[in-house]
Amino acid sequence: MQSITLTEGWEHYRGGLGGIWEVWRADKLPNSFFHVPWERVSLPHCFNSHDGADPDVKYYQGAGWYRTRLHINNPYPGGRTLLHFEGVGQKSAVFIHTEEVARHNGGYDEFTVDITEAAERIRQHPLYGDEIPLAVLADNSRDLQTVPSDISDFNLYGGIYRKVQLVYVPALSLERVHVEVRTEAKNGSGGAADNTSGQGTGGAGPEEAAGVLTGQAGYRAQVSVRARLYNPASAAGEARLTAVIRDPAGAEVRRFEKLCFLPQDGAVELASFGLEEPVLWSPDQPSLYTCEVTLTCESGETGVAERFGVRHFEFVKKGPFLLNGQRLLLNGTQRHEDHAGVGAAMTDEMICAEMKLVKEMGANFIRLGHYQQSRLVLDLCDELGLLVWEEIPWCRGGLGNEAYKAQCRDMLRAMIDQHYNHPSVIIWGLGNENDWEGDYDYFDKEAIRSFMKELHELSHRLDGSRVTAIRRCEFCKDIVDVYSPSIWAGWYRGIYTQYETYTRNEFEQTDRFFHMEWGADNMAGRHVEKPYTGFAEIASGATAEERDGDFLMSGGDPRVSVLGDWSETYFCDLIDWHLKCQETMDWLAGTAQWVFKDFSTPVRPENPVPYVNQKGVVERDLTKKEAFYVFQSYWSKEPMVRIYGHSWKVRWGKAGEKKRIRVYSNCRFVELFVNGESQGVKERNSQDFPCAGLRWDVVLPEGANELKAVGWNSKEEAGIVEDWVQLRYQTAVWSAPAQLRLTARRVEADRVLLEAEAYDSNGNYCADASCFVRFSAAGDGRLLDNLGTAQGSRLVQLANGRAAIYAEVKPGAGFVAAVSSEGLPAAHVIVV
């Protein structure tokens, strides 16, 4: 098998065409007036890369066309030529010249198109010679009979936003290899593959002696290998299958051979064997075996290498989560495939950077919401040790027609088939917020229940080694293996100090409970001296269940999401409280904070960064917020210390007034210095809220101040980690903003930082101003906007009286930037 990634040589047109002939018309009629403008692009490519975060428009939904010309040189006599798509949003069609060869419905699962005959038919066309003209339609038009629903809280991106490979295979080849692993303790306890029962502090990983991983005594695994062949011409004859199993160190441990007599229907059972004292996979020791399968026949040879892990898990009924026989508290977050400047078309480098940050934060679990994500994400979860809940995009709206159901079934089959071998995956998600109606003039709970049961049974037929789950659909919670109700304590409902009460109440009503989604929106760079505590206005009640419409910025019952300050300060307090509670809840299987990274959404135009869900612990470009370090202080095993508020440049108060300095650390001891003077040493106590007791109330002098924190765990290793912050303390009292000031600072040869600040009529800096401002520009340069970040949107709320945006301006260019806000005079600056 040979595979070529098709990255360059593509052209794109965003818009509808009268038909496939319009893609190629200029080749025959170059002087026609009716050609469409094609743009040269590289793959992966998302045609909503910027308008998904444009503050002034909703993102484009419609057709997008791609075209290229292939040079096909299949080395196998009688071989097959395939196109493998890792993801095209949302519906797609593939054409060789004007011949349609395939259609696919679904923006997130992989699919393969055999173009062998179609390519041969167009070969030697007088206009193309040996080139094969390929066109792909990617269409994200609104459609009530597809999933996910357009009322979902995320963009349904369009484009060829994952990789495309040109693949050559022999006439007979390997299509798929599945490795099934059943692991159990030799005493008979522990997890077989059909786990249906959860929580904890570490898995039973392999022992390490002199740098060599050794197996886990007392455990054995039964491994089965199945291969599925691709034989479209039903070729007859004989084929030999060879399987080689290698341990995590790369040493061969087993080898098998099997003869197949063709044509062969269905999967071939290639091998079944036992592993005594296997090396177990866990978040702390993500050890991976390899299964190499080779198919040899008259038409050629193909090989596939699949990694797999040996582990067992259990969600205990009315209890915690067990991994490899030990309790593991699932400490998680969640992910959308979305990034500043590229939309869904994330590069490998971006994906790797993001997943490594998730692990650096200390997480051992991640939910891939709300759809199947790229194969690289799953590979990294295997390698980094992140347990996974992955789900199909049946999200909101209700239940559609038979075509709608067929798409859900197909996407469930594809997700399980394509990600079957990943040891990181423990949960197949069947839906999200399926109690949220809106796409039809009917809402049939019994029909939803019936279809949910069908998907649950289908999942278990396809894969008995994982459990099923859904989030927020009370009338279906008895159908799936694991259920997550909606608990948004301290944001959409209730107050966070009642978190454990809300959670315990839901736990008692569910056999196998998981708390999926909690957190709060927070504007990067916004800090407050006194976090919101107006909980008396909010009904605490018995639950904190989010309800339809709670995400709106006005109306409805009192809630922090409307009444609060959207500050990083409040967000950190909320996280701090949740984490301190979770580590003492010995009955809890686990939780996952929503969401790791800010992402673009069409339903939040009024947010401080418009059209961006700002619940992330990092921004849309992976810039860390303060919350990242709160999680580290509880979850990370690497020593760390962080003074809260690195972006809090100006603090305020009265002269001589004590101000709270917060430090987050996982060290046992921390010492704080203010302007070189020690403020004393404090010992960390996770149950001493806030900041696990690492807080100091100190007097800051007017003007410049420097803070330093030093953390250590014992006298022998004093001062192992340090952190510094510089800030200005302001005692001048300000009134309402009356003017804006705009400055420009060149930070790179062709990049300028534009920074706006608000001042009152007396020239006092307004350190808590939060009004919207709009940046604009004219001349030879451009704003780097529509990125969906605090410093990448031309319309944005001030954070502590300031806002900033970058501009691309070459030295000496004529460029003028301005900033304005309703009711205030505009300010401008000339960039030289």
C-alpha cells in the first residue's frame, strides 16, 4: 500500500454552482465571461476559518467547491486507486471530471472513495492528458434532517478540513484490522471487555525496573485479531495473512499466519491468544502494544500496523470508576475541533500542542464533543494517557425522519469501526441534550427513547468492550450504561457552594453517574478585586440543571451568567470550589469541565468576544488563562506555582487598604514576597478555600509593585519553583469612561500591537471599564481580526479598562488605526 497526502495544488470557490460542469468550463472555454473566481488553497482547509468569529455577520452556510488535478501512477498491476477523506463538512460529493463517484453525509467520520474505474474513463481526455481532474463539493447548508442540529452551540463548519490521502492498493488489500482485548485479574476479579460498571487516584500501571517496563503480575489478557479485506472485484485465489504482536518496547511476543481462500466474505479471524502478566495501559503509564498485519497474495502485499492497549475498567453501580482494579477519579475536560484563524482545519502541530496542554494541565480524561474527531486526536490520547468519551453528533433539535436516523446509525458504526483499537476510548456517546427541542413542530419523547435504545443496542453489538452514555436527557437516562445530568452550579443555575449537594442528589437518582459539563464563561484579562457573590438573588434549590434559554444574556430566572462579572477571578473561584469538593467525594466516578478551549458558536453574538463561547481555560489560540493553573494546582504532579493575575496590570483601592494576593500551587509550602519583602510562608491545604490557603492580604504601595512566589515540598528542596508578577497599584478614584486612548507598539518587523485604554474626564484610568469598543483601520496594512480571541476581534469588550488587537503593518507603510465606543469620541493613531 502506498499513501500520498494531498496538501498542495488545490483551488477553492465558496458558493453554489449551476452544476459540476461549471467547475471545469474554463478548461474548454477559456475566454468565457462566466467563470467563477477560484482561490488557491492548501489542505486541510475550512471555508469558515474567519467568518465563524466575525462579530458583524453570521458565518456562511452553503456550498463550497474544491478542485485539483491528480497524477495517478498505481504501482500494482490491476490495483485499486482510492481517496481517503478524514473529514469533510458537512455533506460531500466527489467527482472525477463531471462524473459523480460518491456522496457522503456527515462532517466528522472518515470515508474512502474508490476512483479506479472513473479515473480510467477520463484518462487521455484531450484537455487533461494524464491528469485526472478531481472535484469535491463540501456543503454545510442548514438541513433539519441531518445531525448535528443548527441550534447546537457550535459552528457546523464547511470545507475539507481534515487530511485527504491518495492511496494505492493491490486488487486485494487490507481494509481494517480490529484488535479486541479482554483483561482480567487471575483471581477472577476485574474487568472483562463487556464493562458496564467507576472513580480514583491512579491506575495499576507497569513497574519500571532499570528503564524496562515489566508486566503486571496477577493479570492476564485474551487478545483477538480480526482483519477485513477489500476485494471489490471478488478475486479468487489464495492469500496469506501474517500477524506480529510487539510489546511496548518493540519486542516480538507472538506471530501468527493464516491462509485465506478467496473470495472471502466478512472479517477474517486471524489470531486469538493469551498474554500473561501484560504491561497495562493507564494514564500514568500509557503503554502500547503493536499488531502488524501483512496480507500477501498474487496481486501484491499490503500491511497495517495497529496499536492497542491492555487495560480494564468498570463503572461501579452506585459507585466510583475503576481502572485496572483501582479507583481512578476521572479528572477531565472537553474539546471542540476549532482554532483561531483556521476554524476546524487544525494542523497536526496545533492538535499536538493542544493535547499536550491538556495533559500538562493534569487531566486524565477528555470528552470529544460533540462528534467524532480526527484520528490524530485519538492517537495522542493513547500516547498521553487520556481516557476518552467520544460521541456521535446527535445534538439537540429532536428526532428527524428515517434519513436522519440512518445518518446517526452510520456515524455510530463509523466511529466505532474507525476508533475501535484505541485503549483510551472507554465510552461511546450516543447523544447530547436530546431533550432540547426546536427543529420540528413536534417533540416525541417515546420516539427518542426508542431510537436511543436502538443506538445503545447497536453500540453493544459492534463493541462489547465499552459502555454507552449520554448527557442531559432525563427521560433516556435508564437506557444507557452511564448518564450525566446537567449540573451548572454557580453559572446557569444555583450557586457553586452547593455543588456537592446538587451532585449527590443526581448521583442518588442514577445507577452510574458522571458529571459532564461544568464551569463558567470568563473574559481573558478581566479581573476583579471582589468576585461576584450575589448568591442571595439566586435560587439555590435542589438541582442546578441548565434549562433551555439559560445561555441567553437576559431574561429568565436570576443566574450568575447574567448577573455576574464574567471575570477570570470568579471563574477561578468556581473551579477551586469544584475541585476541592471533588477530591473528597469518594463515590464520584469523575467529571469533565466544559471546555478546555474557547470556541466559535453562532448562538452567542452578545458575548464579550462576540460569537465565542468563552468557557475555556485557554483561549482559541491556546493562550492560557488563569484557570489553567488552578487545575494544575490540583491535578498536576509536576511542581508548579502561579501568582494569580499575570494580565492584571492595574489593581486599585484605597491607600493602605489590604489587597488579597492569590497563589495557586501544588507545592506543600509557598512563600510570598512583595517588593522584595517576605509576607510569610503558608502551607497548602486543599480544603482551605480559596487557593488552598495560599492567599495573603497585603498593603500595596501606590505605583509599581513586584510580586514573587516560591514553592517547595520539603526543606531539602526549598525554592524548587518560582513565579513573578509586576503590576501598578492605583488609588485615584475614577468616574464613567469619557475618553479612549490608543497606542501602537511594534512587536515584530511587520506586526504592531494596538492597545486602547479608557479614562474618565479627569484623566483617571478606568480600571474596571467593560464597554464594547470597535477597532478599525485604513491604509497599507490590516487588522488581524476575526480570530475569536480577546486580542483578535475588532469588536470586543474592555477587560479592566483596556483592549488590544494586532495589525499587520510593514515599516514605513501609511496606516491609521482607530478605536471607538458608543457615546465616546473615537481615538486614532498613525503607525509608521
